[in-house]
Amino acid sequence: MAKKNNNNLFFTCSLIEYIGRNRKQHRREITDYLGRENIKRIYDYADVFHCEPIQKVAAEFMEQCNIPEGKFDNVSMCRYTVPDYWDIGEVYERLIEDIYDDAEIEKGIWDIYHSWIDAHISDYNTDFYYQPRDYIAACYKAGEIL
């Protein structure tokens, strides 16, 4: 299994979440706009990118990848307290860690964001995103909310 508390993975997932909120795009679409090479670069150099404010890093990737404004605004649709982008980044980080080995992290990022579970994690009007990590991983493995 992947190492726990993978800081590079945490930053990568949090950046995807930040960009998704900023551009009002589904997180799967953000990964598509970024592409596998940029995701690998973000993951590999997260310790360097993390030295800059996330807003600056996000702006650079949004411009470089021409990420347009969309219509998916799960933040304004939320009827409750909106979870922080770092909190949601951690949900994705833990799920990827729980499902993929260290050598498969980049594949895990792609697979998780392109799976059915992305819509459930992004729905802040449910309690799914703050369920225990083992429950979220079990749901993912089962292919459904248990």
C-alpha cells in the first residue's frame, strides 16, 4: 500500500480541488485539463510548489492549461458549512493511499478522479466526504455507497 500521509499527494489533490472550485469545473475535468504530465509534475515537485501560495500555483496552471470557467459550483450549492479545499484534498489523498501502492500513485490519482466516487466526494450536501477513510475505501472497492 501507499505510504500514509503522502504530503506530495495531499498537495496535488488539494490543488486539484482548489482549481476545481476556482474554475467551477468537476474535478475529473480539472485532471483532464491538467493532463497526466502536469499531474505527474505537480506530484513530483509538490514540495517546491508548496513553498508558494496555492493561489499562485493554481493561477499558473489554470493559465498554462487554459482551464475555462465552468458551471459546476458545488461550493455555492452547499447548504451547510463548506469543507476547506485542504480537507477535501485529504479525502482524496487518503482514498488513493488506501487503494494504490506507492508506485501506482499517479495512476491512482487519474483513476479515482475519473471514477463514480468523485461525484459523491464533491457533494457537500451529504456526509460522505467526512466519513472514516476505511469506509470510503470500502465503498470505492464495492463500486457503490454501502
